Amino acid sequence: MGNINPVYITALFDTKKIYQRVAKFQLALALFVHRLTVIETFIPFYILTKTKSDDQ
């Protein structure tokens, strides 16, 4: 690795930027999906507890 191509360096930095954007997007997506799954698991649980309390 004596002389490194400057184009390679800029490409490396560009991919780093792209990776950061993708990571941010994936994080946002993961948080959104996580929120959805939390809601999906919470609602049936809430309905179950509500119906149980209504029965008594």
C-alpha cells in the first residue's frame, strides 16, 4: 500500500457517508417497527385485561 488512489479514498469516504445515511434510516425504521410491535402486543393485552375486569 505505497501509493493509494485518491479516487479510492473519496469513494471510501462517500461509502462512509452512504453507510451513515443507511444506518440512520435503518435505525429510524427499526424504531418505527419496534413501536408498531409494542402497540400490537400492548393492544391485545389491554383488551384481555379490560375484558377480564369487565367480567368480574
